Amino acid sequence: MRAGIALSWIAVASLAVACADDQLAISTASSTTDALPGSTGVSGSGGVPTSAGTSDAGSTGSTDSGDASTSGTSSPVTSTSATSTPATTSAGESSGDEGSSSTGDQPLPGCGDTPPEDFDAKPSAPARAPSRRWPATSLEVTISGEILADATADFHLREVQTLTADDDFTIVVLPDTQNYTQFPGNFPQYPAQTKWIWDHRNTDRIVAVLHNGDVVQHGNQIEVEWERAEQAMSTLENTGTQFPDGIPYSIAVGNHDNGAHAHNDEPFSTAFFNKYFGVSRFKDRAYYGGHYGKKNDNSWIEVNVGSLEIVMLSLEYRGELGQDPDVLAWAKGVFEDHPNALGIVNSHHIVKANGDFGAEGKQIYAVMKTVDNVQLMTSGHIKAIRARRTDVHKGRTIHSMLADYQDLIIQADDCAGGCGYMRIWRFSPVKNQLKVETYSPSLNKSMTGPKEQFTLTVDLSAATGSFALAGSTKGPGEVLAFTAEGLKTGATYEWYAVVKECGAKVTTPKRKFTVN
């Protein structure tokens, strides 16, 4: 046993719990690359006929079965903004092929005092069944519920491109690293994680890294912990042909990072966090989207993988103070400004050990379920190692995950503080799947139990091409139609409409048709 490791073997009781859990099956891989095959490639995007329309999206379901991990040659990953379509998500009580009702503008004169609650709209033509389509095809929506005035429908259309396994990509999630930065004997496991990420950036087509927070143990007290964190994370800032600004990454501020815990820190000070990972570190990197206020406590990043835009937003832990409503409103606005992006929320405490939302998680979810494109939320904080939940609201899904290995000790592997385990998210747009893996670069081992390795359904349809506003229609009655012209023979198209009436707004599900 190394002397340094011995210093960091805290919470020995948790070892018995972690090692006794029959769900925590650990298997040794033959090699790092073979154990965790990568995936690469980019999707193309096609042209869309012109005319006029507005925005919002279809729906996603959730499953916990399947496998979608592939490898290939790498393709460029860009970090500039794209305009595609809202990948719908949210959470709650129902699922199915239904639109998303929400309050839009203030009711117009003659519309009454409030928007009609039963207002709804669904695509009615072309029909779902395969049939002959022409270069000029009529797109129709049928309105139901109370109609008090003329309704407007904005039609969005895209040509659907063919996806393959070469379009797969990866995001890596780093759980709490506080017991690596606190104890020198544990520390090598932290840079081993970031080195693996950099070494596999092309073979695994890694496009971004999210840190769940609690970067350090003593946020405002012991600066050397931040120096160690900077040493580990700076590996991601190496540059290369495909990564002129390094691998995009974002860090959520945890309770140990801002002093919102039992130590005698200045509560909620992020002086050291902003010294080492503040706005100045990121502001000139193309993937950096921005921040709330003057500090980097709440920030967001953006990358594009082929036609798929991904927006990842990190929120600070606030504990008993609760999430700041102004920050949540800002966060909602960021996602709404990128309605076509895959939205991911990263915050230190969202899910509890039993899979329920924590207090902050409830606040975050209550706002994010109203955003069409947020599909994933990730967190740490709880020393229960792992938990997850799936919530469906009006046909849209949000998957929320917890992973925290900070107290994991494995005597047989002579490791502690988490043993280097991290989460690898492998996305397959062609399958609309996310495969979650748990892997330790320092041990070259994977956890293979069902709580550590599983597959979720996500809506990655935006990877097939970008939606464009094709046209708008306004009028009375139950049916609004728009004729899309100049369509390509043999091409497959997808469309949806945003329908508004008297302050109510509905985004229809997406529909496909092929021009023969």
C-alpha cells in the first residue's frame, strides 16, 4: 500500500457498502482502447425549400435497454452556433405523439383575459402512411379546442440526411474530484482521467467534458487544491487541428467549491474558483457561450457535431438558499435562444441517492421541463455512487443522472478517493440512443452493473439536418395549410408547425414524408 494512498482512505465504512453492492460489477478490460471502443464521423446537412414559418419540436421517449457503441475515424467538431430545430423534452405525467401547449403572447383584443387552455394542434397531412408525394406538397395542421380568433401556423421543414455509426460522438462526465485534489496520494487518478480524454479525443470522437463540481475539498481555504485541479484540467486545453481551443469543457460549482458546507469557509465565495476557472480562462475560446452576472459561477458552452448543435449549461450549487430564480430564468433563456440544440444541464446536486430530486433538482427541473430541448441533466454530490430517473411531460423526456465515486476505496486495486471512475456518454444519432459507461483510466476497468452501464433513448434527430422556416399561414377555421414547393425527387423531408391563437402556442409533433 502506498503511503500517500493511505492518507486518503477516508470513510472506510463506505468501502464495505460499495464493494458489497451486487450491482457494482467491475470487469477488467484487455486494454484501454479495446475496453471502451470509440466512435467518430460527422453528419451532412441538406438543402431545404424556401417560403416562410417559426419554431419548437417533436417528442422523445425513454428506454433503458439497447447498446450503441461504435468506432471509426474522427471528423471535425466545430464550436460555432447552428440553427436547427427544437429537440423536445420536458418531464411529468404523459407521453405519446402529442404537441406541446404553452402560454405564448398576451391574449389579443377580443380573445378574452387568458389564453384558451384546451387549444391544441396536430399535423393532419401528409398522412403517416407511405404514399406518393410531389415536388409541391401540402402541409396541414388541424386545430382543436376553443378558437376565438384567427390562428397562425409557422411551418418548419428540413431534408433528412442519412446517418451512420460514423456520426456517433462522446461526452465525458467527471464526478466529484475533491478527494483527488485534497490528498496527494490520490491525485494521479485525476490527471489520468484528463489524459485518457485527450488521448482518445479522436478515436472516441470526444466533443466535450462536463465536471459535476466539488473540484476541491476546501474551496476557499487551501489554494494548492486548486493548483492541482488546474494541472489536471489543463490537459484538456492542449490544442490540435480539430481542437484549436482544446477540448470544450465546463465546470459546475459544488458546495465544497463555494464553501456551502460544514467547513469554516466564507459561505458561497467563489474567489478561488474564479481565479483558476473564471471568465478570463474561457472568454476567448470559441466554444464558450457566456456566463450569468460578472463571474463564471453559472456558465454555458456550445459545440456542433455535424448538423447537431449541443448546448451544455452549468449551474452553481446553492444549498439551503435554493437556486436563484433569476439564474434559472437566464438558463431557460439560453436554451430558448438555441431551440434546435440538444440541451444538457450540469449542476452539483440534482438527484438524490434514492432517485428523487433534491430540493435544487426540483427547482431546476420545474424550469427545464418547460424548455423544449433540454433532455439530459447530470449531477454528483451524493456519496451513494449512482442513481438516475426519467421524467416525461407532454411527450417530452428528461433523463437525470447522479454519479459520485469520491468515497470509493478498493483495497485490491490499492486505490481510494474514487479510483478514477468517470462517466462516458456515447451518443448514437442514427439510433437516437445514449449509452452510459463507467470507466477508470488509472485502473483500466469498467463497472458493468445495470446502474453503471445502461442505454437511454434521446432525440438526436437534429443530427440529420437543420430545420428552416418554410412558410407561414394565418386564417380562421380548424385547418391551416402551407404548400412546400421545389422538393427533391427521392428525398425524405421532416416538418413541424408552431401554431398560435389568442396567446396560446402549440408545437406539433414532427412528421416525415418522401417525394417519389
